[in-house]
Amino acid sequence: MKPIPPHGELRLVDDVPSAFAELVSAEAALAQGAGNEGDGRFRMALSGGDTARACYERLATSAAIDWSCVDLFLGDERCVPPDDPAANQRLVRESLLSEIEGARFTPMAADDPDGYAAILATQPPLDLVHLGLGPDGHTASLFPDSKALGAPPGALVVRNDDPSGRNPHPRLTMTFEAIAAARLAVFTVAGAGKHAALGAILAGEHLPAARVRAGRVLWLCDRLALEG
Ligand code: 6PG
């Protein structure tokens, strides 16, 4: 029986970065297409992590996208200097922005969650939020048993920490509410290291990633993540 995540669709793919790049190309074309009720721009929030880095490197080299119509944001950030090796904005600059031209990128300022929330609040709904899955079931910087899981209604970006200490640095993260406002949330899950977390979610465990809602939720998973 095909496993079905709590909410959304699971798509088993041979190569997660390639599948992600193809999906983003298709979604960007829809957003930029004529007749679209939108403004012709494609708005995407990006993730951190090694899987995301591989996805953006592939996106930069394989996707046929008019980047001049693309607005890029971050779903979460580590509260470190912009050029710190741990900074997600550095990951985005290295893996994607250094290879493309024309996209507008709005990084998160580590000391200003309210400022970023205000930026998001002035945008139309994001077309796509890209999310990873941590081995502990976190996504963005929404960690198990962390305060951000209970962010107050209306909060779009909050500070957060991992109470377990497994994930370093103070963080800023989009809340479930902010993610839920997006048209599409896409998880990219690759490798045997994610098998336990993905399996727990498919079995109904209420991990943070399982709580993500959006217009559509799509899980791009490879066989190692799904079958171990
Ligand atoms: C972060 C990410 C985080 C990441 C997962 C998966 O800032 O660290 O937003 O949610 O996506 O931890 O990371 P890997 O792909 O490296 O396993």
C-alpha cells in the first residue's frame, strides 16, 4: 500500500534534487504564466541543510526559470553572521545565487523576526515553501518540544532554540501559520538517515514536520528514506 503522509502527497523519486528542480521549474512557469491571477512573480521560501544545498545546486544548473520574476525568501535562519558557514543565507548565496542572475533574495536578519514577519505579511501568499526533514522530525527550525511549536496566532516569524541541543545556534523560523499560508509546501527527504523520522511521520507520530499544512503539501522522498 502506498504510504500517505498525514497531509499531502508522497512522491517516491530516484533523485530528490532533480525532482525538486523539475517541480520548481513547473511551479515557476505556472506563476509566471499568462492568465495567472497573480502578478507574474514566483515567490519561494528556501530551506537550510545539506539536502537543500544539493537541491539548489541542481536548480541553478538545470532549471529553465526566468529568475528576474522570482522572489526568494528564507523559511528559517541561524542567528549567526551572514558569512558564517552555518548561515542559511550563505548556503543560498553559494549554491544558488552565485549561479543565477536576476532573482530578488530577502535574507532573514538574525535580530529582527518582526521585521521579516512584516515583509512576509506584505507579500501575496508564497507560491512554494521548501522544507527539509531533520532526523528528529523537525522542519525549518521547528524542533520537537520547542517554544515555536506553540507560537501565538498571527505570529509569522519567531525566535526559537532546540531544547535538546541537537541542532545548534539560536534560530529564526517561519511558524506553522506562516507556512500554512503558502500555496505549496515541498519536503525534500533523501537518504537512509531520514528513514526513522519519515517512518514515524507516516506511522502517525505527531512530529513537527507532520504538523505542516499548506494549500498543498508534497513530500519528495527517495527509496533510502522511505525503505531504509
Ligand atoms: C536548517 C534547516 C533544517 C534542515 C533539516 C534537514 O536550517 O537546518 O532548515 O530544517 O532542512 O535539518 O537538513 P539536512 O538536509 O542537512 O539533513
